Amino acid sequence: IVLVIGFAFAAAFAATRRYGLLIAAGILTGLGAGILLEDAGVLGEPVVLGLGLGFLAIYGADLLVTGARAPGRWWPLIPGAILTVIAGAESTFGPEGARLIERGWPVLLIAVGAWLLLRGRIRI
């Protein structure tokens, strides 16, 4: 049912080109596909992966429709990448992989922040 509702939003977006409908279509279609894969017995985290790919599809579809990168429309890449990486880690390494990401992401944020602060000061 979730997948069908997602396709209905996708059809509405195709007819109207309203960005809000694309957001609903991507989230519900990805979530619905993940639910179907989980019901089919696919191992790993298909619901989390489907949801992540749904967010990435929002960005991709918007890029295809508008033909250019609209300001502020890159936001779906953040939850899409996070959910996809978590699903991949849990599918590959099991629950230990997901715990590693849960514990390691603050270190990654600190490293990226330090790089952003120091990139202009250090000349290599």
C-alpha cells in the first residue's frame, strides 16, 4: 500500500512539477520498496536502504526535471547518504557495523570540522 501511495505522488508530481509531491513520492516509494523486500525475506536492512535510496531519488529526479542544481535542493543527499551507509554497514557487518557507525560518526564530524577550520591556514 505504501508503494502504491508513493507511485500516486510520483504521478501527481509528473503532472504538476510541485516539489512537495516529489518529496512525498521519493520517501513513500523508497519506504514501500524496502517493506516489500523485507516481506520477501531479503537479508540486511532493506527498509532502511529503501528509505535512503528514496531520499537520493528525490535529488536525482529533481536534478533531471530542473536540469540544473537549484539552490537549497541538495538536502536529500544528507539523509539519503546516512541511511544508505547505515543499511550497508548493517547488511555487511551485522549489528556491530551499525554500532560502529553510531559511535564513529561524531569522530568523523570533528575531523571534517577541523579540516574546514584549518584548510585555509595550512598550505601544503
